[in-house]
Amino acid sequence: MRLSLRSSAPKKYGVILANGIGIIDSDYYNNEENEGHIMFAIIAIKDTVLLRKGERIGQGVIEKYNLTDDDMADGIRSGGFGSTNLADTFAGFFESAT
């Protein structure tokens, strides 16, 4: 699934997507680190940002993907945000940016 903000989000809510576009991997669900919750990493570009429960700021697009014949990925996903397990590196950035 590809995640992006709605086109009105920067002007209407004063937020942008921190990573430009988000990709949810096929093995994201049933991961003990996130329980399948889909989250958007956003950065405030206005002094005051107010997001109410239920407001639609983002959208997900389900896309087809293929595997190669020699795909040997057999590890178990145990990370969370970011496939390189850098969630701790970015956590402070996102908290301080808002």
C-alpha cells in the first residue's frame, strides 16, 4: 500500500508527509511491534495545527507488486517504522518537529 497526504492537507491543516510518500510492506500486518496500525509521519508547517479525530488527511492506494524468481527473503520482520530498523533514530525528530 502506498500512503500519501490528501492534496488539501498542507493548506487546510498545515502538515506535510515527513518522508514524501509511505510504503506499507506486505508483511506489515501481524507484526508484534505495530499490530497492523497504519500511521502517517507528518511535520507541521504552521505554528498551530489542529487535527480532530476522524479528519481525513491521508489516503492509501493498494498496488500490485511482484516477486522475483530468486527472492530469498526468509527473515522475520521485527522492526516497526522503517525497514532498516531506524525507528529510534527518527522518533525524536518527529516529536520535536511538531
